[in-house]
Amino acid sequence: MKVAVLATDGVEQVELDRPWQVLEEAGAEPELVSLESGSITAYDHIDPADRKKVDAVVSEADPDEYAALVLPGGVINGDFIRADADAVAFVTAFFEAGKPVAAICHAPWVLAEAGVARGRRMTSWPSLQTDLRNAGAEWVDEEVVVDGTLLTSRRPDDLDAFGVAMVELFAAGPEEAAG
């Protein structure tokens, strides 16, 4: 199973690395999709951390080539991703195809921008709750929330639960997850 991991400079490193590791351990093939080619700089909160090699540029990536999508967090990452029309269209395509999507921390900003939050039960970093409510979501303060094919989680402390739920959701595939 090929999984797109959409991130750019400012991604929270632990929210990129841990789900990536979980995906690989489950036998999936994660690919880093970003706004530009080359590499991105991950962050440890507000401090630059490791550089990560980009596998595909979102403007050229085909959502049909991926079985699922992961949106890691990070304030800068979430803001840059939601401001990019190609990235928003890429995310929207997963929802239109009924494919599983997992988002953590500040990544649900992208879901609000994509217009896919309305009518969904979701969680996120607490400061996003007003944005998500304004986008039509029911925001809850829970470790992980699964609503159909969408998984959301709050913060790095929730990564263990996020990883377990992500593997279960992605293994279910579009039909089972939605039902």
C-alpha cells in the first residue's frame, strides 16, 4: 500500500517520523509529497531539526497512485499546506475518492480549507477548535477520533494511539472505513 504523507517546511518532526515508522512497520510504502522538490526542514516545535527528502511534488502527484493520506502537524506546516491550491486539491481528491485520511495536530487546518470538515466529528490541537467549528465540524477533545474515512488526533502525546488507529483505518480501506 502506497501512502502519501503531505508535508512541507515546518512539519513537526515527531509527527512525521512516528507515523512514517508505523506505516513502514505495517508494510506500507510512505512517500513524502511536498510543495517543492528537494528536501524540507522538519521542526522540533519552533526549532529547525532534520532535513527530509521529498519524493513527489504535490502539483505533479496523482492522488490515484496512493491508497491513503497522512497529514502531519506543525503550525508552519499546516499554514503553508492550506495556503497552497495544489495541496488543497490533492487533499480534496482523497475525500472525493473515499480514501482514508489521517491528520494530527495543526493539520486539520488543511481539512477546513479543503471544505471537508463540515458535518464531521474531529479533534486537533486545541487552538484550532474555533476554526474547525467555523468550518462546520463538531470539535471534541479526544486522543483520536475516527469519522468514516477520517482520523484526527490532537498532539504528539497521542501518537501511539494515532498510529494504531491509522493502521486499522488504512487496512480497512475505503469501503469498510466509510461504513
